[in-house]
Amino acid sequence: MPLLQTIDPSTLPAGAPGKAAPDRLVSGDPSFMTWALDASRGGEVRTGIWEATPGETISIKGESFEFCHILDGVVELTEDGQPPVTYRKGDSFIMKPGYRGVWKTVETVRKIYVIVG
């Protein structure tokens, strides 16, 4: 198995649909699609592409670290006790362990993610 993997959003495997858990839903009725592309170190490091339709959910990272790169769309993240931050196509950000806040998908978003933990 090669140790170099290209992430190509135009050639994705079958995705897994999802919805917000009732205890995480803030507003709207967002739908999710996840394309899990790789899991390493016994599943501790996960990489893929994730998409969400408009709506607001509570985001809790717990002990995980997540890097995100926005491929399309607009999101507004509001960490508890902090002002909102908007991210658009081409932006990247990190949510560190312990992060808790509201993820608001303003325009359908698609992101590359790398989760550790």
C-alpha cells in the first residue's frame, strides 16, 4: 500500500449520509455527507471530506484535534465565550482539544478534515 495518498474531491468513494444528533441541533435541519478516505494508527488519525447543508449545531471536540480546509461554502464558528469567526473557500483552521461552540453552516460547506485523537 502506498504511503502517499492524493485527496481528490472529484473522485470520491461512496459517502455516508448523516444528520445532527438531537442534543447537538441548534437550528435548521442540516444534512451531512462524510467521505472517509483514510484511518491510520488504529483509527486515531482520520482523514476525509465532509459536507453539510445550512443549519446550526453544537461542536464539541473533546480530546480530539481537528484541522479543516474549506473547499466550498461558508461557515461561522462561535467558540463558547468568543466572538464568531467566518471561514470561506480556501480558508483553513484548527479546533483544538476542549473546543466547544456553535458550527453554523451559512452556505453548504465542503471541507477536508484531519482528526487526531
